[in-house]
Amino acid sequence: MPTNSTDYTDDLRLAHVLADDADSISESRFKALDLHVMSKPDLTPVTDADQAVEESIRRTLSRARSRDAITGEEQGSTGHSQRRWIIDPIDGTKNFVRGVPVWATLISLVVDDEVVLGVVSAPLLQRRWWASKGNGAWTGRSLLKATRCQVSDVRRLEDASLSYSSLSGWDERDRLDDFESLMRRCWRTRAYGDFWSYMLLAEGAVDLAAEPELEVYDMAALDIIVREAGGRFTSLDGTDGPFGGNALASNGHLHEAALSFLGSLPDDDDDPDSRRSGPGSVSDLRAHRRD
């Protein structure tokens, strides 16, 4: 454990070791003829690869960080500590099952309810992204071969690229009209999906990403990488962090404009437009929706 509570270098190195082991397991099971696919109670798929990756990470953490708590998608939460590792063994399991090479292991550390480091490893893309508090966001194949990530400087929705996972989730929550309004206002939309939307945002290739329902293990690693790249990560009600059950990530400049389309900035009864005024205000944005 680092001697300085604000220095997470040792934890980040450990997270890369965990990701190396996870990559080895998941790659060996990708497209395996004997891959075992099961259905969880929420009807989402889980494979023997998901389970093996999480078990491997937990075993290593039990030795290297025995006092830390762990939350994982497949085995839930164990331990009690101000330090909690949050694990999604395979983000993009449906892709994994169908032979689509866009999936990743997400590893993060939360200290006192703040995400302080995150690693996203996508071995079939031959890419890894990581960040730790105050040290920026990076991408590359290793700690020694890395390029710094920086979000875009796009400042108008009409110039923005928006990525998402699917439309069905928005429809199920009666928010599809709002989301489609935002889509129509943006310059470009693509469903890169899952972790990849947010990593492309951190690199500056995408300007906005949003999803209506997520778990903390889907978001924690993405949150700090986006923030350390200069962006913003909130729930759809504008609360910072990955704990609200859904997500909107942006380069920062576009965040409030996107929130206004998703109906998440509360109206002021006295002056609905007092939050922002002039070109690009909430009222201006709503007036120009192409519904």
C-alpha cells in the first residue's frame, strides 16, 4: 500500500498486473468452442470467462491488498474498508459471446467514495486506458508505452459527435424522445457502445456519451479516465461521479447543453432561463430542437 494516501502509483501498477492476468484469461476463452454461457436473474448473459476473470482478480487482491473491500459484477461486495476495488470482469459480454472483439475488463479503486484510479483493458483491440488521481489519463500497451488522453474542445452540439449503446433503454424509461432530440441536434451519432464510447471521448474522438441505466462497476473506471482527460462524468441528474445509476460524459463544454435535452436540469420557477442566458442557453436549445 502506498505510504502517501494521495499517491496511488503502487495501486495503479497492481491494477495493470490484474489487467494482464484478466487479458490472458479472457483472450483464451474468446470464441472458444466450449464457452459456457448462462443467463443471470436479470436475463443478461454471463460466461465462464466473466467468472474466471473476476475470481483471478479477487485471488490476487486477497494477497496483495488483503484489507481492501471488493465489489464485482459476478460475486457482489465483500469486505468493509474505505478502500474498495470495483471490477467488471468483461464489459461487453454480449459482444464477447457473439465474437465481436469490442469488450474490456474494467478495474478501479474507490477511496472514501471517490474513484482514484481506473484501468480499462481491451486486449482484442490491443488497447488499454488508465488514469489515477492528479496524474492524467493515458492510453497505450503498457505504462512505459503510453500517450496522454485529452478530451476535445468542441463547444457546439451542432459540431459534436455523440456515442451511445442502444435506444431500447431510453425507450423503456420513456426518455427516447428526449434522447432522439439530442441526437438530431448533434453533428454525428454512432453506437460504439459500452466502455468504448467513453474511451473515445477521453481521447477526443467523441464529444458526448450517455446511457440511461448502468451499475457502478460499469462506470467507475470510465469516470476517472474521462475526468483526468479533462472531461466531465455525471449521472443524468447532473451529480458528479459514477454512483447515480446512469451516465452522461462529455468534454465539459457540452455538458449542461446535453443535460438540458435529457431534461435533467431542474427548472427555476421564478426564471426558467436564469441558469444560462444568451445563445446556447437552455431555452435557446429547447427552442431549436428539431422534433
